[in-house]
Amino acid sequence: MTLLRDWWKRKKEKTRKSKKRDDSYTFWDFILDVLFWIPELILFPFRLIFWSLRGIGRLVSDLFDIV
């Protein structure tokens, strides 16, 4: 019984150590970040234009409601 318990404790410590050590930013992490950010950078100007035109339109319609 104690052999199994000792083995389990050793295994648990090894996995904890490997998880703690593997905290570095790898090349593949960078590639994935770039792949996620490319669409955002391409669509951001269009979103900005859309939201500003929408805001201006609402402002103008609110001004007409006041009059």
C-alpha cells in the first residue's frame, strides 16, 4: 500500500514540476498570436468607421428629435 502511495506522490511531484517549468513563450505561441491578431488588425479600421458613422447618425437623429 505504501509503495503505491509513494509512487503516486513521486508522479504527482514530477507533473507539478513540469507544469511549473513549462511557462515559457514559444515560437508556436507567437505564431498563434499573430494568426489571431491579423484579422483583428485588418477589420479594426472598418469597425472604427462603422461605429463612428453610427454614432454621428444617432447624434443627428437626436438633434432632429429635439426640434
